[in-house]
Amino acid sequence: MASSSSSSFHNISASVSQSLNYDVFLSFRGEDTRKTFVDHLYMALEQQGVHTYKDDETLARGESIGPALLKAIQESRVAVIVFSQNYADSSWCLDELVQIMECMDTRGQIVMPIFYHVDPSDLRKLKRKYGEAFDKHAGDNKLKVESWRQALEKAGKLSGWVINDFQNSHEAKCIKEIVGTISSRLSSLITNVNKDLIGIETRLQDLKSKLKMESGSVHIIGIWGVGGGGKTTLASAAYAEISHRFEAHCLLQNIREESNKHGLEKLQEKFLSLILKADVKVGSGIEGRSIIERRLRNKNVLVVLDDVDDLEQLEALAGSHAWFGKGSRIIITTRDEHLLTRHADTIYEVSLLSQDEAVELFNKHAYRKDKPIEDYEMLSKDVVSYASGLPLALKILGSFLYDKNKDEWKSALAKLKCIPNVKVTERLKISYDGLEPDHQKLFLDIAYFWRRLKMDEAMMVLDACNLHPRIGVKVLVQKSLIKVDSYGRFDMHDLVEEMAHYIVRGAHPNYPEKHSRIWKKKDIAYLCDMGADAVPMETEALVFRGFLFGSRSDAVGLFDAVGLSDVVANMKKLRWIHFINYPASSFPSNFQPRELGCLELIESEQKELWHGYKHLPNLKILDLNYSRNIIRTPDFDGLPCLERLILLGCESLEEIHPSIGYHKRLVFVDMTLCSILKRFPPIIHMKKLETLNLFYCKQLQRFPDIQSNMDSLVTLDLSDTGIGIIPPSVGRFCTNLVSLDLSDCHKLKRIEGNFHLLKSLKDLNLSGCRVGLQSFHQDGSGSLKLPQFPRFLRKLDLSNCNLGDGDIPSDICELLNLQLLDLSHNNFSRLPSGISRLPCLKYLDLTCCKSLVELSDLPSNIAILKAVDCGSLEIVRDLSDYKWLWKVSLWRKVNKRVLLSMLERNAAEDRFMSVEHSYVEPSGIFTKSITLQLPHNWRRPWITLRSLIKIVGNHCMKGWVMYPLVH
């Protein structure tokens, strides 16, 4: 068969926006062919998955056939006309023909004629049966008869199939050819239409590659993404393009809505009726599953399940691969990735539109053309930026702004900045509505307070508020409501964030006292003005970060302290308070938010949190960072669930309530920079404490007495304190301690007890303990020497400890797990001879060991050696034996002969090594530097390198800094 007119094919794109509900419209004379040829053709088309309109099969009883048929013609992609001998006898058939030819001319409809026992010339010249028929119509309306004649003449000129006895036509063979041609044309047609869908082509190709059409197995693919992101459009485009390849197919849309309204059984009935082209009734969900499996397990089917939001829906409609025949493909669209993890073989995430695609889509809807109207370019860019690549928003906003003037555009944009578009928001809100209550709260907290902030910090606060974020965040990501970026920060689409604000403001956008979350300065000021007149509020979170990066003076007088205290006292449902520069000196006596999980007052003016005892049974985090006026802590007996206590920078803190020593739930305590704190209460029962940080508590002279096991303590920082003795209770009760920092404890004299038996200790920092340490050894002597070290240390810092020859204990050579050793800024001339026996040591720092003369044997696995500013160093042994050594730093004052001797002895033979070296003039002014990169296998080509060294050594390039790379 020849193809229909090319103009029809190319014009079809003009009708893309029209509703096309049928693939094929069959026009025929019922008395001639209904129960014979047409019936067989119809069945063949349906079996091939071609959605076909045939009047006696489609129209409901009592429906007006005339208008319905005309509408069906207009909603069909292809019209197949079966010209039988008595076709022209029917004025109804001729009216159909006129309408079809009009659709061909105006809508680009494809027309395919079948001349069934009729010659095409009979139509053109009105011969034989067609001439006789027109003689009978002579008395009819002349204009109508003329339109019939013209339509027949035009149809008779179209290429089609001729079926008659003279040409030995086999109907079955002809029908097979006709159906194949129609399917092929539909596929090409739909592909052409899909190209007009902006951004669809590349996404469709990606999806088709994941469908693995060449495979004969059943394959289930999930299309996942944010609401309004184009999932349904993509699935429908794929369905339209490939459905003709399957024995049966079904596009089941709006499953979420249909399931909620009518139940799963009705959904199963609809699914079966559509895919089987028959009226199927289902008595129960179990029966429906059985019917689906029984009727489809031997059929090659394509099924699209659109907008699935519940696992039960999948189990009711596509419970198993075994339900479908070989080569079947099931496409599922959903906002919830979790539904697909166990059910789908492949998950395809739909990406949002690029900037260019977004502009093109918006222009199509706002201007009905590719380019914006002159002078509207900037307005268009503002709308496109607002939509952030979301197709739904671009379509709705473009259609809304169509045919509006510039003033109306500006007004609409100004409104969007304050109030989001309701249609867009309500569509996005579907995902939120499907969440459990705790997950809804979690989403709103993240949208309001944690977007673009670190997830780790957020998780602690959200967990303290009993929102179970470890599970909830995963659910929100799977629902496409939030994501975690490559920097570990929460993020989401701009319009999803707007939707969260829309939900919180609800029906009372101008009444902050009715909002569950408050964070804007103007809303807080409004509430402060209400003061004592404030009614009990529904507020769950009060957050003000306005001056986190600004001057404290910026906050002075911003909020009325008394009014704010009264308002906060009326917030009985508070879960979280985060406030920068909280102005009141303390909370009022009626402040009793029993649900409060996290209280963060950063740089606040408070002198004490509250007077006397207060019971807050759910408080897990108390953070008073840099509250410089706070004098004493509260009674911790009233905070039984407290896990994190942060008093960093509380420089006026004098008194810690003794109840802290009995607290069974505390995990983290940070009192860094509490510079006038003199005493930490005895630790009676703090079994869960993992971290205790007392850095720079300068006046703390005694470490607290530990009276019971602290098996959980991992990190203990006592650096820069006035502590003189580490009591034996540390070695006795802190058996799982991993890191101990005693750096710059200038008054530290001894570490008592079985300190060396701390088997878990990996990191010990004694840097700056310059007075010397008395350690009581087994012989009871009290010599001035370092203590015995725990055997499993990996990192040991003894820098700046005023160590001379003989002060480094010999048992340092027994630390077989030691990887990093810092001996910088000490006074010894040689390393202990046994240091070479440290098999794991990779990093050795000898910076500013000004008395160091010789570097003899080093550990075999040494990788980095730093000997910066070792002015007395004269002898360095041959380094060529150290196969893992890749960097040697010899900066500042160092004997030039050391470098020359290293190079002469081929120190980095057969591998890559970096040697860093520099000189300092006698005046102390840094003048020269050389970095030598010594690559693999650098034996003889050394003339250039030696020349460079001599040039530097002879000061021929005085004042230059050189970084030659020798390859």
C-alpha cells in the first residue's frame, strides 16, 4: 500500500494539543461488512493493541450516534474507510466520509482507504453501484450531494488496498498487511508527536534503553521523581510509542485517586476491562489477583500504572513477574522510591528541565510560540527562575499569564513572591498528604530550618525533638520531597519549600500565633508586642538565626525581653528553641514546655536559665554557646533525658550543679573556654558519657574524682587546663578511652595509676608539657620522666616537651601499633636507637629539633620525614633502603651537605620521592627554596639536577625561589 499524503503526516503536529482518544476510526457500511471483513479487521487491530473506534462496539445504548461519531472521528489519529459496494447508499456513511476528509485537510488526520470489491475509479467517476446510489440521492440537498461527490472523488485518489476476486486477494493476508502498516504508521506518528514534547526525546531514549526491549523476560521499571516533574508525560510518551508491539496494553492513570475513591477491587476491574477489551467483574481483591494472573500470564502485555502511592496497589495489579507473559513490560510512576526498591527491576529518576528546556516550555504556554513577545523577556526569565525547571509550574504559570499585559504580569510575579500559586502547591502537596504525622513534622522542620545546612547537625536536633529522622529522612528522600547534596546538606526544590510555608501558614497567614513554626523577625516582633496578652499558641519551633554572622550590637533593643518571655511561656507545645542573642536574663517561672527536646540559646544575655528547679522531661540538647553572662548551670535532676550539654565560651561560668555527676543519660559535655571555672563536680554515675571537653578551662586545677565505671568515655580533652595530676581513677574506670589530650597542661606533674594499661587508647597528646612528668613506676621511684605508654597507641605527640637525650623512655620502642610520632621542638641530639623497631610508623616529625645532629636508623615503613629547621643536622643515613619513603622536608636552616649526600647516594632510587629544601640567610631572612621531585628510576641523568644544586649552593641566584621538577 502506498502511504497517505505526506501533508497529512507532517501536519499532525498541529493537532498535538487536541485530545486524541483513539488510534483508528473505522468507517464502513454495516450491512455489507460488519459481520465479515470489518469484524475480522477490528479484532486484528485490537489484538495488536491498536485502540479502534467501531460504532457498534463503542457506543452505549441510547447514545446519540450522530454527534458521537463525529466526535470520535475528530479524536482519532487514523481513519480507515472500507468502501464496499453499497457504501454510497448510506447518507450516514457519506456524512462520515465528508467529516473524515475535512479532518484530513484541517487536522492532518491520516486516511487509509480499503476498496472492498470496489474499483477506486468507481468513486472518482461515480460508476456502477456508486453511480446508481447517487441517482437515488438526486432528490436530496444539492449542496450536501455535491460535498459527498467531492469527498468520494478525493478518497478515490488516495493510495490504499484493493481487495477483490479478480486479484486473487486472500482476506487474512490482506488484513495482516493492513494491521502491520497501521501499527507502523502509528508508531512513526506518535514518535513525531513525542518530539514536540519539550525535553522528552532524550529522556524517552534513556527510558527505552532501560526497558530492554530486546529481552524476552518480564521487566518492571519504575519512574520516580518529584510531583509535577513529568513522570506521567514520560510514561505516556513511552506507552504511545511502543504499545503497538504488544499483544495487549493498558495505561491505567490516577491510581492513587481511583484507589482512594473506589477501592482496589474497582481498580482491578477497570484494569482487566481495559487490557482484555471486555467487561470483567471482580468479587474481591484476591479474586482480582487470580484473574489477572490467569488471563495475562500467557500474554505479551504493556502496562503503565500511573501515580502509585501504596504498596497494596502494586500487589493488587502487578504482584509478581509471573503474572505476565514473556516479553511483558510494566511501567510504574510514583513519587515514592521505596515502593520500587523491592518491586521494580530498574528505577529511572526523572530529571527536571534544563534552563533552555524550561524557557521553551514556558514560551509555548505563555505566548503559544517559541519566543517571548518583545519587552517580556525579563519577565519571562523571572517566572522561569521561580519554577526552577518544574514542568507543572511552567505549564500552569504560562497558561495563567497567557494574553495578559505587562502590568498584570508584574502583579502576578509580585504575588508569587508572597503567596505561591495554589494549583501548583496543591499538586505538590499530594506527597505531603501521604506522609505519616511524624514525617510531616520532620519535613516541615527541614523545609523551614535546615535547607542548605549540614545534615549531621540537623539530625541531632531532629532526633532530640523525637522526630526519628534516621527513618524519616529516608522516607522524605524516597518521596522526592528532599534530597541530600554532595556536601552532605539538605536541599529541596524551591516550590517544595514554598509548599511547606503554605502548609504552616494555612488558613491564617497573617496570624503568627496560629503557626506551628516561627522564624521571621517580623513575626517574633509581632508576638513580642502581644506580650502578656498572648493566648496559648500552637508553636512547635521558635528559631531566630538573624545575627549568627552579625554583630551582637545589631540585636540590642530588637525584641522586648519581657514581651518575648511572656510569649515563650505561652508556647506550651514547643519542641525546639534556637535563638541568637536571646535578650531576657532568664526564663519566667511559668515556662514549662514539657515537649521541649532542644534548647539552643547562642550568645544569649541570660545569667541563669531559670530560678530554682524546673522539670523538662524530654529535653535532650542544652546548648548555651558563648552565653558570656551565664554564671551557673541548672539543676540537672530536672532534665533526666539530657544527652548533650554545650557550654562553649561561657566565660563567666563559675558553678556546675553537682547533679551533673549523677546524670545517667549525658553523652556529650563541652565546656571549652570556660576560663574561670575552677571545679568540676565528682563523677558518681555518668556511664553513658562519651566525650568530655574541658579545653582552656585555665583555672581548673583538679580533675574530677571518678567513682564508677565510665565504659563509654572515648574522648577526654583536658588541654590547656591547670590540672597537675591525672588521678588513678582514669586508668581504672576509663577503660575504653581512645583519645586523651593533655597538651599545654603546663602544671601537669604526673599521671597516676595503671595508665599504661589503657588498651583502647590510640591517641595521646602531651605536647607542651614542658615542666616534666613524674610517673610512679613499679619500683616506686619518682624520677622526672615520661610515663609508661599504653601499648596500643597509634598517635603520640611529645612536641615541645623540653626532651633532651635520655628523656625519651626506652619503652617507646615497644609501641608496635604507632603510626604517627611528633617529637618536634625538643632538645635531643639523637633518636633512641630502638626507634627503628617500630614497624607501623609512617610519619615522624622532628621539626625545630635544633640540637639534632644525626638521623641514623629509621623505621622500615617510614613514609614522611620532617626535619624542618634542624640547623645542627649533619648526618643522614642512606635513605634508599626505605621503599615507602616518599616525602622528606628539610626546610629552613639545614646543612647543605645533608641534601647533597642524600642525592649522591641515590636516596630515592627506583621510586618517586619529593625532597623539600630551603635556605635562610644569616640575617634570618628567607631567601631561597628548592623542591626536587625525584621520579621513578633516576640514576644517571643527574648533571642538570646537580648543576641546579650547585647554583643554589653558590648563591648565584640570590633572592630567588626555585621549584624545579626533574623528570
